[in-house]
Amino acid sequence: MSTSKHQSIFLVALLWLSGNTLASGSGDIAQQLDRLNVLGSVLYIAAHPDDENTQLLTWLDQHRHLRTGYLSLTRGDGGQNLIGSERGASLGIIRTHELLAARKIDGAEQFFTRAVDFGFSKTSKETLSLWDREKILADVVWIIRNFQPDVIITRFPADARAGHGHHQASSILAQEAFRAAADPTRFPEQLTWVKPWQAKRIVWNTWLRFLDSGDTTSDDQLKKQIGGLNVLTGKHYGEISAKSRDQHKSQGFGSAVNRGIRREHFAHLDGTPARADLFEDIHTDWSRIAGSSGIEKKVRQLQKAFEPHHPEKLVKPLSQLLTQLRQLPDSPWVNYKRTQVENLLLQVAGVHVESLAEGREYAAGDSLQVITEVLTESPIPVAVRLLDNSHQAGQQPPADAQVLQPGEIARLNTRLQLVHTDQPYWLEKLDSEYTWQVDDQQLIGLPVNNNRAQVHIELNIAGQLVTVAREVQHKYVDPIRGEVYQPIQVAPPVTATLDAPVYLFNHNREQAITVRVHGFARISGQVRPVIPEGWQVTPPTQPFHFEKSGEQQVLRFTLQPPATASSDDLRIALETGQQVYNRGLTRIAYEHIPVTNWYPESRARLEKLDINISKARIGYFAGPGDEIPAVLQQLGYDIDILNSAALVANAEPLKLLQHYDSLITGGRAINVDADLRQLLPVLHQYIEQGGVLVSQYNTLANLPAGGIGPYPFTISRDRITEERAAVTFLQADHPLLNHPNKITAADFNGWVQERGLYFARDYDPRYTALLAFNDEGEQTLHGGLLTANYGKGRFVYAPLSFFRQLPAGVAGATRLFANVIAPRTE
């Protein structure tokens, strides 16, 4: 039986973990030897990046040596970003690579479904209705059938203790998939590639302290001591897991190291109950593979024979073991173990392989020159040759194969044709607002594209032919970071990127837009803004010309809105004579993850509004990734971004702040900015002397003891997650609802994702609540917009999600925000 294409694809995670960064220390080799006799697998399932129990994953993989996977239903694209301004799809890319960075440390493999993270949800009913329950269930079943876990673990229960509708849904879907994966009548279209699979059991990993639900453990649950020291690596499992969790930098999840022993609890959900161990009554050795007699004994002999100072002595016995494995019929476990032995053979033979390109960015259609370097540092000679697409596994290398002696480096030149861009596969299409569309069944579940540019070589090590694939990378030396590897990026030949996703035109005010045209090839043409009816653009086109990759042009156009209110899209067409391109360029670059480009459609929203704004000078303390200042500038406000540290250091900060009519603190600005917290008493003086201070939402982290307002109130976790939730006007005649714009119920149409979050509770009676909301079936919340006069000025706590609405061009929310930040006139 031949290895199916899909079986090889689902080994991507293992191959990725064993790439150029493969450790070769004696402790690591000893661990890899220990893994060879373990044939058990476990799949952990939750909803988001950061939901996983990294200490448990680390212990399962690096202590129990089980094949361990984490399935996150979403890529975290609906969350918030503490390290930059990326949201939505771009944030999903960041968190995808943060999870891959975490898995590279704790050793587990990573999977996803097509579900879009649409932000906080209170119920699984809402979540499953928006996601398309059957479609996401099919994805979970597909991943189970491929990964074939013996045990499935959920992070959450299927009820309100999960604390989030997505959390609840992850448990519901996991439990349904536990049975559906074994049922050949469920999703039979998958059976072209996979077989039904029944895991032995599914359990819930309960907690002592997590979320707001309190202790969910009980005496009748399965208990397991985890943690401790890995004597082969010299690291505690808690230390490894903390490093793994630290990769979630966009969420600020740096964690302390726990080097001790901890107890994990597991509540039985379905399947055969376990009394003493998760893998009770499960064969996790070679006895589960027919015809494997003697393999376990050979592995034990390898373990005894291993000499840390002479790993090359294992080359011959590993070669013999690989021969025996290759004689077994293909199966998921046999294929997996062959790959493990091949990787281990490379390690003990001291082989290092990397494929490098001179540049980092190329155009689809380019021909790419690649140099593959092969180094061997053991006494074992290694023969190497390049493979082409016609190579058949098992052929003997030809006479011209290069034989490497110890310490010798082979440099193999090859040329690759770059056919496709490296657009992340799940971003090609959006099936709905809540589900990515992936047409290729075999891509579903994978963390990243599997068709990136690779070079394949064949190594002959002690008579064994081992095929090695290496993704093409660009290597350079950074004066601070040192040697840096980055994957090459394959782009469209030319892109056009607008300087904003939404343009707001207030009244009949024209506005300049900027288009950054980036060439990835020698190419010429013209840029044509495609505008809606009634709009005018000047000039109608502008030329571009690039002699080589990497050149850019910045072009400016002027847009004139129509006389009446309008909401439509602006698109950019790049006309080259032979073809029209319509993609932009978004580059995501952080040191803890690979630099990644993606290519959204070159499009922006145009909103012609009629909003009255006050002639106020605004001072703004920006929060993480804050996009509101740019929106206010589009509307015509005079706005300055303030530096809290400089103000704290100034002898007279109040005097400087009095130049402004209104001050605004961005979402979570007080949480993350210690200088701003220190400045709060001065801000209260500013209010008292006639200024307006508007504080957008803050979480419960790092709040000052005295609160953020001039009078006390409590910030809660209360939120309104239904963006269409009805609104009640509690004080319809209040100035903030009437000046400079009359706010009506119509201004709450078209909001996105939510109404607001971290509402106020237990507020001083001197505050006035202006609006009330309630999600379906829940109590009414009054703390979404509070105001109080203080001295001559005014304070406003505004946890409505203006940070989402204004950048999305929601007209009613923008009108309300204009009122909230207006100077006090009454």
C-alpha cells in the first residue's frame, strides 16, 4: 500500500518541527530515542490561541512522549492586539504564528478549523448559529480522522462555566465529533482520504482557578501529577511551558515559571472511563502494529548503545531499524515513526541542511535561484543529490552524487519556478462573516500553506536513502539580532495599498488619499481608482513603472464626495496592458514570529457623513493599536498624540494640558501605561478647571487604587456582545445626546461585532447613565456611557466599542463620539 498524499500532508507539523532549527544535543537525541517506543496520541481542543494548557501539552509531549496536538477552532482574529494595530485577518496571522512558535517550544502540533473569531459571545447558541455548526463540526471530525487521537481533551465544559460562547461551542463540537468521527455516515465525502476513527475517551481538563467560574475539580475526577524536571534537557516542564506561553505576545500573556509539581484533573465526558491514567486500556507500544515484532527491543538496544560523545555509532543500527519500518505496510503510525527515525538518523549523522535565496521577496511567475547547503559533521560519509519532480523514492543516487566527508559542505544550485503567491490559504475567500472558505479539503486543519517553495534532496546515509525537504529561506545578519532566517515571500507582480481601510468625508469636504504601489517585478502600467457613482476623483489615472523588484511609488488622488449621504467601496485597479491586478500588500513584522506578507483586495470603504463637530483642540493618550486618532483627523479635528511620560516629567503638566479643550484616553491606555496612571490626579484637576476627559474602556488589569474617574465606580466584565442589541435612552435630553448632533435610535444601526465591553457598575450617584442595553434574555446594563460634571468640566467613561466602530466607519457611533468629546457648554 502506498503512502497517500494526504497522510504526507498531515505530517507537515512534524516535519516543520524538525526543520533547520533541529536540536542535536545529546539530551535531545536521548529524548528522540525514548519517543520511538511510544505509539499513543492525544488531541487537546479549545476555541482560541491562548486557551491551551501549555504545561499539560509540554508534559504529555516531552515526558510521556505522546504525539500531542492542539486544535484551536479559531485563529484569534476577533481579539485585540497589545503589540500593534493589526486586527481581524492580520491579527489572525499573528496569532497563528505565535501558536506555531509556542508549539516549537512545547513540542505539540497545531491545527485550526475554518471558524472566524468574531469576538466575545455569551452563548454557544449564538456561536454555533453564526459559525455554521455542521461546517465547523466537519472540520473537527476531519482533523480527528487524520490525527487519530487515542484520547481527546477539552479545555472547557459545554455550559456557562466555560465563560465564553466560543469556549462552550468548542466542547460541544469536540463531544459531537468524538462520535461522528467514527460514524461512516457522517461526512462521508472525507472518506476518499481518511477512515472513520473512534478515540477511546474524551475528558474535560478541569481547573482550580480559571476564568470566573471558580473551582471545577472534584474528588471523583481523574487526577494526574504533572511537572517536574526533565533530566535529559535540564529544564523543568513548567519552565518549558512558560516559554511556550510567552509566545502569545499580542495578548500580553507573559507568564511566570512554575518549576514544581502540579495536579491536573480530568472529568469524564464520553467513551470508556479511566480510573488511574488517561491512557488506561490503550496500547501505546508497538503491539498495536501488526508485523512489528522486534522493533521495541531494537529501540531499547539503541537507547542502551547511545554514547553522548559518539552519536554517530547509532547510524548503522538506526539504518537497520529504518529498513524494518520500510518493510511494514503504510499506516499513519508507521509513516509517523519512519519520519521520526529519518530525522533522528540526520541528527546522529550530524547533517544540517538549509536552502537559501538571495532575496526575501519575489513575484509569482519568477524563476528563483536557490543554494542548498548540506553539512555533515560526523565520521560517517554522506552522499547527496538534488531531486526533481520526476524523482521516484527508492532509486539509488546516480554516480555523480556528491559524497561529503566529515566537516565538508556541499552547495547545490537549483532553480525553482514560483507559480503561486503565498497568500495564507484561509484568506483566499470568506464564505460568510463568520467562516473562512477553503475549497481544498486537504488544506483544512493545517496551520499554514503547504505549497511554499521547497527544495528536495536525497541523502544516502549508511545505505539508507532519506528524502529531505527544506523550505526556501532568506538569511541575513542583523547588527542587533545576529543571524536571522526569514521565509521568502511570493507576491503578485504589483500591489496597490491604500493608506486607510475607511475614508470618512464629513459634509462636502474633499480628501486626499494615498496609494502606495509596490513592484515585485519589472512592470509598468497605470493606477485607476474605481469610484462609486456620484463621486469624483482627480486625476482619474496615474502611471507607474518599476525596473526591478522592491521599488515603490507613492501616488496621491483627491476624492470629492457626492452631495448626499453615501456608503460604498473604492477599489484600485492596476492596469498593465495584459492584466489587471487588484491586490494590496500587508506586511506583518515582529521579531518573535516570521515576517509574513498577505495580499487583501485593494479596497476601502467610503463614507459620506453629515456630522457636526466641535471646533475643539483634542489631546489623545493612545491605547494599544489605537486607530481612532486617524479617524478624528479625517473628520477635521485638531488632534495631538500626547506622551504621558513627558508630561509626568514636566514640572507643570497641568499648564500644558490646559491648551486642550478635551482629552481622550484610548482603549486600555490606563491598563498599559503606568505614566498615565500616575498622571490621573492631574487629569482630574484639568477637569475641575473646565476640561473634558473621556476615558474609553479599560480592563480590570493594573487599575489605580483610586479609580480612573473623579468619583468612584467599578469596572466590571459586563458587556453587550450583540451588535444589534436594543438601546434605551435614559436621559434623552442630556447635552451629550443632543450637542452638536441629535442622537436617535437610528444611530445604533450598523454597529459591528458588539455594543461595548467592561461596563461600569456600582457608580457614585453623581454619575449620570445615559444609555441602557441588554443582550437577549439578559439583564439590562446601564454602565455603557457614564458622565459626571466635576468643577467646571466633565468626565465621561465610554466603554462602548468606539475603537471598533469608528475605524469601521459606523456613522451613528461616530456622531455619538463627536458629542462625547465636545467641550462642555452647559
